[in-house]
Amino acid sequence: MQPNPSIDFPITTESEFHSALCDLITSATANDISPEGAWTHRCSDEDLPDLDIEISRVTKPVDD
């Protein structure tokens, strides 16, 4: 699977990470793939950590 062309690699800042995550979630949702739930990421590189990632829906702010 090829990365989304709107995500520029490597990601070197928190801002770039947030933008790439937003693009990934937006694309998944637009294609009827729910990103919500717990995801386990196992890294084959021994020097990098395995991670549990949880995505949950939050309520959008309401304008007064």
C-alpha cells in the first residue's frame, strides 16, 4: 500500500505528525473505514517501540 500523496515523509515535527494523522483519518473516514478503536502497532525494528494506539470520537465544541 502506498502512502497518501498528501503526506510528506519523513515526518520530523509534531505539526507534520498532526497533519499526516488528520489526512489519514480523513481519508479512512471518507472511504467508510472507521479509525475508531484500539490499534496495536508492532514494529519490526528492534530499536523502535511497539505501541497501542486508541482513537475515540469526541464531541465538537458548540458555539455560544
